[in-house]
Amino acid sequence: MGAVCVRLGAVAAVLLGGISRLKSEDLADLVEKVEPAVVQVKCDHGSFGSGVVIDADGTVATNYHVIEGTRHAQASFRDGKSLPVLGYLAIDPGHDLAILKLEIKHRKLSSVPLALNLPRKGEKVAAFGAPKGLTFTTSEGIVSAVRVGTDSAIAGDFTRLGYERNATWVQTTAAISPGNSGGPLINMNGQIVGLNTLTMTTGSNLNFAISVNDLRALSARAGNIVQDLATLPKPRRETTIVTSNEFKVKFPSGRVLSSLLIKMDPQLIRNAMKKGSGASISNYPGGTTRDVAFVKNGVLNGAAFMHYETGELKLYATYEDGKKHGPLSLFDDDHHLVYWGQFDKGKRDGLAFIVENGDIRLVAEYHVDKMEAVHLLNDLAIEKSFKDKDEAAQNETAKPLLDKLADVDGQLKKYETELKKQVYADAQKAQKERKDKAKPRGSR
């Protein structure tokens, strides 16, 4: 590939030009000026993220995990046009940063400048990107804190995710979701203060952007040679891990609850789907998929999925010979996990927990459907333990959470009844079709 015309380390004047001279303004006006420079980055392995043009010659900043493992990518703009990604100018996996070069030919692109300084706590910011594929979305919030990777509140989790301890993070209340990754976090002067990177899913509004300081440092080191995406290092791990917070809680019984245990592993889901000999599928009147249940010999066997009419996942469960067997996850219509539990041949066996306001608050231990112990959690630490359900019910904090657990039982029975009705109806329809095919020609 040929050389890039502009060396990033020498374009401070460019990065400080354009809309950097804007005064603090109305958010709607800010969106109009910033959004033409925001892109959705689509990769050949099926994943996508966001990015932002940082100079008019087609230089784009994004998260490294957005492009990790890809060989080809496209950048799509608000006006519907797309440009191919020629390659990368610089990467820094430890700070989750990548600087890409687009094939722009003779076009000049809208760009957004880098802020000279880190934002102040309390400063208003806006996050741009494509959360869950909803392209060109903006959310507003404030800067909750500016943290370094050695901060004890994040050090352990972020280090396990592969981030360098010298990284600087902008914590914000501006909402971000998978798909926002790599999109810009913008101050009210229209400058980039960070790139949206991850969310701690065990809390509310705990969103983090890798800071402009780290982005500026990589820009200064970047050369003018475009390197092919095929030369990227092999993926270190699944790119999706940056959207979740790793944890492990060990209970007095010896049982352990961890992020790995409750993770919806794509390979395990594929294996569960293979257990069935076919899928029973139903749709909402508008055509959206409602339920997908894998079946064998006329009963639930393998993975089962139920969806809200919006398409969001409502329930994921696995079955064996018609009985719940394995993990079960229940979500609200914003796709927030509200319940998770383990089953063995139709009986609760293992751990189950209730999520409240984004936090795991109550964990129950079961053996063959009997609740053996109950624990209140606070920030993933055991706050109080009870020997059984009756003792927990006497606690004013635990009781309403136990009531929620009972409500979940009712929901699960209702959902399972719906799935079994669907499977029965499909079996009846298939049996009728077989009979019709077996009739001699001309018979009535």
C-alpha cells in the first residue's frame, strides 16, 4: 500500500481547527456539526462498532476491539455513503485504540478535533455511535470521574480485560451499549474527550471512554504508512468481553458465582441448538420472531429463546427431554438481565440470583428445588447470609427480593406453558401434513 499524505504526529493545527472554535452550544446544534464525522465500522467477521473522523483526509479513530480479527472493513456515514478501510496507521491494544485510514480518493471529510485537555468532573458530554446497531444515536450525560488504570475501583477488572494500568478513563453517565464502541465522547465545545469503550454491567450508568490523552499519544506515534488489516495480531480473546465486568463471588458453601458462569457463550448456545432435531418457531402478528424452541421427539430439547415484540431477547433456557436443564436467563425489554438460575432435569439445582437496578442483590442456593441458603450482595460482596428462606424472609431487605424471586417462578411457568403449546401445535400440524401426504390420490 502507498504512503499516507499526512503524518498524524504533525497535524496539531488540523486537529485544533474546524469546529474546535465553537462556543458551548445547544446539543441539537452540536449533533448537526459532529454527526457527519461519525461512522459505523462494519467488519467482515460480522461485528460492528463506531468511529470518528479526526482529519479531513480520511483518518478515523476507533477502539482496537472493534477491528480485532478482521481482514476487511467499511465505514458508513450518516448520508448513507460507505468508504472502504484501506488499513490501519497505528494500534494500541493495551489502551484499546486504533487509527484507521479510509479510501477517500479526492473527497474531503467532516472531522472532529481532539480536546487539548481532559474534561472536568461534572462537565456535560455526549456519546455518539450505533448502540446495538441503532446507527447515528446520541446520548447526553456528564463526566462522573476521570480515572487512571491504577485506581483501585477499576484496576483489577480492567487489568483482567487486558488494559494497561497507565490508561486514563473518562467515566460518564452518557448511555452507551455494544455498538457504541469506538464512537466519540464529545464535550459541549465539539471536541473529542474520549472514545466510548465499555460498560460495567453490574451497575447503573457506569460507562467508560478511553481518554483523549491516550488517543493523542497514539496519534503522535502514528506513522504515514497504511498497514493491511490482514496483518493485525490474532485476537487475544472474544472482542465482546470489553462490554462486561468480570467478577467472582465465593459463598461459604464453596459454590462460586462468576461472570464466566453466567456468560451466554455462543459456542455453548450452538451446541444446545444441535441437541434438537428441529426448531419450532412462532412470530408476532407483525412478523417479528416471538419464540424459537429446539425440539426432539416432540418435546423441548436444546436451546429455547423467547423475544419481546421489539425483537429483544426475553428468555434463554436449555432443555433436555422436555425439562429445564442448564442455565436460564431472563431479561427485561431493555435487555437488562433480571434473573439467572441453574436447573438440573427440571429442578432448581445450584445458584439463582435476582438483579435490581443493575446490581446482583440476592443469591439463593438450591439443591433439588429446595432453597438451602440465601445471600444479600452489595457491590458483588456478601452483605449478609441466611441459613434458609424462612430466616431471609424476616429481613426487610431480603423479603421483597424473595417476593421478586417468587414472581419469576410464576413468569417461568407461564413462558414454559407457551413454549409447550407451540411445540404441541407444531407437532399436530406436522402429523396432519404427514397423513395428507400418505393419502392415496383421489381419496377424500
